[in-house]
Amino acid sequence: MKKKNNYVAIMAGGIGSRFWPVSRVDLPKQFLDILGTGKTLIQSTFDRFAQFIEKENIYIVTSFQYKEIVAAQLPDLPVKNIVCEPSRKNTAPCVAYISYKLQQLDPKSNLICAPADHLILDDIAFTKTCIEALEFTEKNNALLTLGIKPFQPNTGYGYIQYEQEAVNDNIYKVKTFTEKPDLELAKTFISSGDFLWNAGIFVWQTKNIITAFEKYLPEMHELFDAARKAMNKDSEKEAIDLIYPLCVNISIDYGILEKAENVYVIPSSFGWSDLGTWGSAYENLEKDYHENAVAGHNVILFDSFKNMVHSSNEKVILLQGLEDFIVVDTEDALLVCKKDNEQAIKEYLAEIKRNIGDKFL
Amino acid sequence: MKKKNNYVAIMAGGIGSRFWPVSRVDLPKQFLDILGTGKTLIQSTFDRFAQFIEKENIYIVTSFQYKEIVAAQLPDLPVKNIVCEPSRKNTAPCVAYISYKLQQLDPKSNLICAPADHLILDDIAFTKTCIEALEFTEKNNALLTLGIKPFQPNTGYGYIQYEQEAVNDNIYKVKTFTEKPDLELAKTFISSGDFLWNAGIFVWQTKNIITAFEKYLPEMHELFDAARKAMNKDSEKEAIDLIYPLCVNISIDYGILEKAENVYVIPSSFGWSDLGTWGSAYENLEKDYHENAVAGHNVILFDSFKNMVHSSNEKVILLQGLEDFIVVDTEDALLVCKKDNEQAIKEYLAEIKRNIGDKFL
């Protein structure tokens, strides 16, 4: 049963630069079928939430640049539910915008905020966890986050430490949020058993997150609070255009969740990956006998092992003697790099920008 | 001074498969500017010979398939000088065709046979060597070959062993021709000092090579001898179309030179490479500080050493963590393979043919 006060805001404004050269500023990762499933990531995310949230209550928060792409990829979404940020300002202003907007629309709105571009394999477990979360936040002044039970000492994720005693079935109070750790620390986190991966999926009533903005980001609160009357009216765009340049660039984690007292977590397992890098795509793709993950046609490998190969067209790709590499070929760009070096792709892009210019980003 | 009886036949029928994916059956290596000099290999070869051979005496022997490409790339060449073989039959029938044809045209014709797709850096030394060769063959019943003084134990070339006593200035009698050796044998050849690389550049009077055909390949001689009257007439094509299917597929080296008694060699140095492989292109290209040879724009390398990179368009190519690789990117094919494995490219192409089909060859 879909409850009328339940909402989801799907965050779709990122540029997915670590998935270059497939993910591009003009058409980033969330709008692509990275794993060859037949759906783009945002389409999968939309369909996943549409199982338990009314379509009228699904909102996409993105840039004006991507408005038409969203409309084209999600024809079942009401166009008024595409909420466009005038500029990229990290997650706190983005969460504030959609929360104040929904609060004005529905004072009892109970909201999930989730990224558009994550992979979730077990939709049933995910739905169950979300419903459990929404039921908890409906009744409690709680800022709730979904934490992923970790299965390896991943250094690409932030971690959440939680109290060992549950406050309600499978819901725990959060002790601390941590930044991405180094490998040694990540190993310690895993073996301690009280750390989870921070998936960046949040659940709360809009009135409660607004209370938190008022307390922890009072300047941002003042800006959005003053614009409440303009929300969901023709004047909304004008008001937001004025507010955004004045907002600080800060994440919701750093700005509020790390400071608030009423933060809870549900330790979860639903086959999640943030699909942040080619390496995480590699982990989630089927491998051949030599542990190569190949997405694309006409790829022929000799003496090659544990590579991630992605080809977006009919081109023939012949690889020999490669081990642990990422090979991604598109119409206008080719990336060949060691898999363990993928975190450096952003630096490489800076180099491309310096040497060649913006057009390949 | 250009002598009226001196001719050159530039052999341009090969498909250069080891230069895949740049060299393709439809447009092989000899018609490409592999090293980025501003001229295709056949244009360079033509210009080199035009310095000391009358243009009217320069002949291109190729396939019908490439006739229009030759005409387009060599506008100064008389069109009647493009001699087309009806099928690929190795070098002996090719040499026979042009030799019997020129003998019919000019009984005193003194002919150089040379591949279209080799690299020669020192045109002055090359011209000097050729003139010396032509002067010798003009006066002697000699089958002369240009041997290259080797500077490394290359296993990709055949070798020529020669007598240590000159018969005439810098001209020596050949003892033996050898097949491509293994590395140990190649090292022995180099240290012995009496071996040269077989460059496949031959000089002789047509009447003398015809005498050799009569003696060592009598069946082939009979075929071409019977067609003499048709040569250089409208009936030539018809006669050749009948002869070719009856010719054995044999090289001029194996069919005649290894058996004949009157074979001579000039030990030469004119910056020669057969440009048979990407590795030989690597040797002949300028390297960057990390010994990478890069032909193409928009190529960015990180932590990469001793690679041969070739890009045929404006695509951005970002490589990291590669050492001793060949990376060649074209519109419809990408090759990444270890440099020391390039001799296997023919096997890879067979695999592509089996798995994907002919269109990428």
C-alpha cells in the first residue's frame, strides 16, 4: 500500500566523472545503462521507488541542463516533479530545496532522499527496508540513514559507526560518521563489526529535517524559510535563483548529520553499490573464465586477465597481455588505466582539460 | 643523369596485415602515411626513384583492387604504368610479369624491383647504391640484391651471407639466403660479420632474370614466354588472366635467388626498415622523455613507458600504467597488445575473422 504522505527525492545532478569517458558532463552516468541491463540507472531507480511510492510523489532533483533528459527517460513522471537546481552546490542546498518545497506542499511529508545512480540488486529487501524506515520516521523525530553491511574493507566509501543496542527492531542510533578511511583503518572498521557503509540514502519527515537546518545550518534555513511562500508557484524559480548563489557548498552529512543528536541507521543488505567507479562496475558484472568483465560486442581478448572492458559501439577491440586494467572505448575517447588507479581519473580529467580543453569532459 | 634503359617496378600488392588496424585490406599500409611524414609510403617510394629513373620508366605492380588508389596517389605516373595482377601469387609471378613485359618493350631494360612500403631515410645513399647496382647489372649477367648492414639481431628479417672478397668495388657474391632466424642464430649472424638483411630490393636486366626463370622455374617461364606477343597490347590483360591461375605461389627468393649461381649483393646502409610491424614503426619514430612513440593528437600518458601509440583521429586517448605496449586506435578498431607479441597479429586477425567476420580486416 502506497501512503499518501510518503515521498522520494531522487538526486540526479551529478556528473559521474569517475565513469569517464562513458559518463560525460552532457550525459552523465545516471542517464546511462552502465551495466547493460536495458535500463538507465535513473530508470531503474525510478522503477524501484515506484513499487512503493505514488508516482505523483516521486521527485527528481537535477540541473536545468538535464531537465529534458529526465523527462525523456521517465515519461511516467509528472513534469512538474522535475526540480531543477540553478547551480551545483553539494547535497545540503539540494536537500533543503526539496524539503522546504515538499513541506510547503504537504506538512506531513515523509521523505526519502536517494541518489539516482546507485546499483541495488535486491529490490524486495530494499523496499522492505525503506518501508521500515518510513514507518519509523513517520512516528519519530528521527533523521534516518540506510547503512550497508560491509563485506570488504572498501576505501572508497564513508563509514557509519552505530550503537550496538537497537532502539526499535532493526533501528540503531548512530555514533559517528567517518570520512573515507585508508586500507588499515577500513580493515579495523570491518573487524570491529559496528561500522556500516554510508550509502547516502536518507529518510525523514520534512518538518524534522527543517528543524535540523534551523539548528545546524541557520543561514541556509533563513534563505529557504523566506522563500516558502514562493514554493510550488510560478515564483519558485525566481526565488530559488536568488537563494542558490548565497548558499554555502556543503554536504548534508557534514552540515547536519554529523552534528545532529537524532540520527539513526538501519543496517541493510540489498545488493548495493554506489557504482562510483569502473572497478565497482567490474565487481557487479559477470566475468569470463579469465575473470574479465566485458560489456560490449566485438571484444576479443588474448592472454588477458581481470580486466574491465567497456565498448559502446560495434568497433572491434583486440586486447592482448593486459591484467587488471580498465579499457573503456567511446566514439571520441579511449581510457586504458590500471584498475587500482581509477580513483585518479579525476586528476586525469583535469590534465585533459588543461591540455585539450573541455569538449572531451 | 637518367638512363633510358633503367626501370623500376614498385611492388604494391601487399595487404600489410601486421599493421592492422591501420592497414586494412581495402587500404593497406603502402597507401598510408604510417609515420606521419605528409606522404604515403608509396608516394615516398615513387619520389625516391623519380630522382634517378624517368617517370615513364617507373611501373607499379599491384592488384586491380588498388589501381584507382595508385592513380590518385601518384598523379605524375603514366596510367599505363600501373600493372595489375589478377590475383595474389607471391613475388615470383609478379617479377615474371613485369620482367617479360619490359623485355618485350625494351630488350635492354635494366630493372630494379622494390617494395612500395619500406622506409628509407637516407635518399642520397640509396640513390648512390641503386646507380652502382644498375651500372653493374648493365654490364654483367648478374642478379643483384641490396643487403642491409645489420645493427641488431632482428628475427623478423631474412639474412644473406656473402663472400668476403669483393668482385667489383662494393659488390660481393652471395653464398646463401637464410629464412628468419631465432634470436640465438641472429646473434651469431651479426657477430660473424658476413651476414646482411635481405631487403627484398633486386636489380637485374630483364633478359637475365628471364634466363633464370627458364632455368629454375621452367613452367612459369613457358607460361609468360608464350604470352610475350600479347604484352603491351590490348590483349595483355586477357593473356595474363589466363596465365595467373596456372602459376605456382612462390617467392622470387625461394624460386630463383637461392638456386642461381650469379647472385650478388651490395652491403648497404641507407636508413632502411621494412616497416613490417608496429615495433619497426616504433623504432623509427621520435620518442618522448619516457621513450613513448606517439603518432596522433590528443594522446595523454601517465606512468607509461616505451609504448607505440597511434591514433588516426581527434579522439582523446588517456593511457596509464602501460609499458612496452602497442596501442592503435582507428574509427572501427582498437588494438592494445604487448610490443614483443606483434608477430602474432596475423593470428589475432584470423580469430577476428572467425568470430566477427571479414569486415574489420
